Amino acid sequence: MNPTPQPDGQVRSDICGPRPGLPDPRALARWEEALLCLRVFDTAPIIFAVFDRGLRYRAVNQAAARASGLSAEEMIGGYGPEVLPGIDPLGWERPRRVLATGEAILDEEIIGATPADPSNPRIWRASYYPLHDSTGARIAVGVTAVDVTDERRAQAERDLVLRRLRLLSRASGLLGASLDLSATLREMVTLVVPEFADACELYLADEPCPPGAEPDPPLLRRAVWAHSPDLPRPSPDLPLPPPDTRSNLTGRQVGRVFLTRQPVRLDLDERLPDAPDAPDAPASSVAALFRHSHLRSAIIVPLLVGPHCLGTVGFAVTAARPYREQDTQTATELGSRIATAIANAHAFDHQRTAALTLQRALLPRDIPTLDDLDLAWRYQPGTSGTEVGGDWFDVIPLPAGRVALVIGDVMGRGLNAAAAMGQLRTAARTLARLDLPPAALLTELDAVTRSIDTIASVAYVIQDPATSTLTVANGGHLPPALRHPDGTADLLDDPHGIILGVTEQTFTETRHRFPPGSTLALYTDGLVESPTVDIGEGCRRLLRILTETADLPTTADRLLTLLNRNDGNDGYDDDVTLLLAHARRGRCGRFRGR
């Protein structure tokens, strides 16, 4: 059996009792155990402390004294919050809760500064547990704590590195998300603020600056100024330069970074008194803005694409999270991605402008005046940020008062599509002047399409006023829509061939009545299809408008509203081409287009 200690200090056992006149060996063992426990308490590498019900220190070990920067004598008997006032108040609420409830609290973190290092707060993981007397009454609370500051800081560093890597990954993903410069810059700024900066400012040069060039003076356009919503809003009285204004940045940090192509990290507390060195212009307004926004640290990096500098981007933060040296590398990487996005947008814009100029030059400008048809047409390129496609239409007079109406769409975008469109339009006009039937013309045009290694959809229609008919051949294009004189409308969805340029094929043609009062609509897919509206729904909308409106210009304008061009989710991402032909007799036809 195990010996059982008694309140009088004796130990009774069923086996034997103490011998008269000799020390009880089991009592000596208990003293040795008690001394050992005291040594463990005092020399343990973790903090041990005991507080009475008034939160006064009753016992501390050497680790607790070292962590506090005080001696055990200075701590014993002292009121905890007064002995260590730099500890988070929550650290003192927990022992009170333990004393009140009798329930232990395990592994909770507290933060605070002690006299050992008052300027460097530490983090401890602490446990609190109740201590009872022999009657079971709660008389004190024991606390054990382990300093986890270095562990938490290392974890914070790892988390910061991961956040920065994710930030750079998302920035890389934006490079191809949009080719519209304004949209790209908005997305980049939204990504950077407030993840990496509380404020962001971007300057662009009118032209890329080659290596060795030193513009005098360096004039840059302030393209972006964005700040976190948590910062104070700038005062209306603050004389800030308006967006897109050009500033002479001679002698200022932005100008220096632009000319030297080297990043710089700034302590704004030191720079703000020297207004000319603040990363903005004019200096006085920038100094006032930075003080007003409590910005205290900044990094400015050049926007480099190869050897050329496109401008600069500056990032600034408040004193709550000042930039460190390693943040300069992150800022430089962000600047590189922003510069690449800007260069891509500029290159795309140049190509899109060239393709759009070519395409518009190839579209018919001198539509003939016709005796029996009123015409209206509309052409709109895809929204900014998309490449120009290969849409075209044509109106070609034929012998005996007949008219050929053509609409086509070359697959692909950009200069290649526009150039292929020009070749096919020229071929179609040449073949039409041979007065070939529609099916035969498409067969020949299919051979031309294959010879220039492209594919296209084409609808070719001959209107004959003598018979009031339309003869239609369709090579994979959307079906023409016909509004009848009684106001009803339907699609001429006859069997037709596949798109031109795929394989050698023979086309068929169909004939439809086209009496006075009828309206024919030829269109490309950009009119009736978007990422959220399928072709079937778009065609139903087209027929509805045709039945509701008889006036040709009004009909053309309304058809352009089939899809909401200003809605980012339902907007056009393709060119739109529309040709309307309305049959009239006894008067000269009219032409309306744009």
C-alpha cells in the first residue's frame, strides 16, 4: 500500500509506522521532494508565477524575473498591473476569470512590454489554473508562460512572404485580363491598395524614355492617385494637381527615379520638411497631403520595359506598417508587372487603331443611290480593350436594276482579319460584276478564301425589283431576317453551306418574296450574341424590334440596343455590322448609314 500523509505531518501505513526515537525516513523523503519541486519551480526555463485573489505576486521563478527585468523581491507582494503596466489588460482579466469560475484557461497569447525591454513588446503563450487550500477553497491562481515572440515573428515573416507572392501572382494574372489601359491600371491599383500600400501614385511619360536619354525637364503625367478608404479624405482646400496633368519633376524623387531607373525607399518624416524631395508635385501640396493622410514611408520604382522607362509608380504607407528593405524588391516586381501591362496596352492600342483604320477604309463609302431600295447601315467596333474583327458589308448594283447585298465576317481579330476582309470584299465585288448567281458566287469565293488561308461566313443576296424577290445563298452566316409588309418578321433560316475556307463545297440558293414594304436585315454575330446572351435569344430580340418599328433609321438605332453595350457583363466584345434594305416603288431610294 502507499503511505498516506496526514494533517499532522505523520504518514500512516498499513505495513508499519515510525520507530520511536528515530526520524521518519518517509518524512525526510517528503522534504527532499519538496526541495526538488522548489528547484524545478525556480530554475524551469518557462515562466512560473502565483497570484493571490488580489492579483498580488506570491511567488515567481527566475524565468519570470528575467522576463520582467525585475528582481523577485521587487515583484513579490506587488499588484500585477502596477508591477508590469505594459502588459495587455487582457492578460490580467484572465486570472480574475479563473479565480471567479475555477476553470483553467489554457494556451492563450498575451502581448506586452516589460522593464526588461520596454521598447520591444513580447508575445507569451500562457495558461492559468486555480490553486486551492486544504479545504478546497480557491486562494490563488498559477500562471505558466512561454515566450513565443521569435516564433510568431518568424511565422509573420513567412505569412508576409506568402502574401507578397500571392500579390505578385495576382498581378501577373492581370497582365492578360484586359488590354484597355485605363481598366488595367484600375485593376492594378485595386490589387495594390490596401494589400501592399495605403496610397499609390503613378506617373507616365508621353513616350518611352530610351536608355541614356535625359529629358530636360522631365515632364510626367500624373495618371493614377489612389488611397485606402481608411485614410482621411483629402481636404477640398488642398491644392492637388488634377489627374492627367503634366508636372516638371526636376529635382524631385519621382524625377530622379525616372532618370536613374533606380528604386528608392523614403522615410517621409525626414523628407516632408524638404518639400522638393516628396514623391509628388507640386511639393508643397504633396507635403500637406502626406501629412494629412499620415503617410510616413514610401517606395518609388521605375516602370521599365527592357531598356525603356515608361514612368514611375510610388507606394506609401502609414506608420502602422513602415516599409522595410525587403519591400523594395516587392515594389520593384510590382512595377515590372505594371510596366508590362502598360506596354501591352499601348502595343494593342496601336495595332487596334491600325486595324480599325484599315477596316473602315475598306468598308463601302460610296453606297449607290437605288431606285427601289432604302438602305441604312451601322458599324461599331468592339468595345475598348478588344481587337477589331473582320466584319464587312457591301451593296453592288447589278444589271436590270438588281442589287447584290453582301455581309461577311472573317474569323479572327486584328490586322490579319482586317486584311483578309479586304481581300474577300474585293473578290466578292469582282465576282458579283460577272453577274454570277448567288450559289455560284459563293462557290468561287470559297476557293478564294481557302487560297488566302482563312475562314469566313458570308451571306450573298440578290434583290430583283422586277419579280419582287430575294435570291439568297448563305455560307455559314447568321440567317437574314425579313420583315413582311404586314409587320410580321421571321428568319430566312434555309439550309445552307458551312463557312467558307474549310473544304471544297457546292452551295445552294433559295428564293423569297420581297414585295414593297418589306425590310431585309443582314447582320453579324456581334449584334445578337454576347457572353450572357445566346444567339437564339438575340435573334428573338431582333425580330421583335423589326415588328415594332417600320422607320429604317429608327430600326437601325434600336437594333444596336439589343445588347447593353455599357454593361460590363452584357456588353459587346465583338464588332457589330448591320445592313437594312427596305423595298419601295415609284421613288428614288434613300441611303442612311454611319
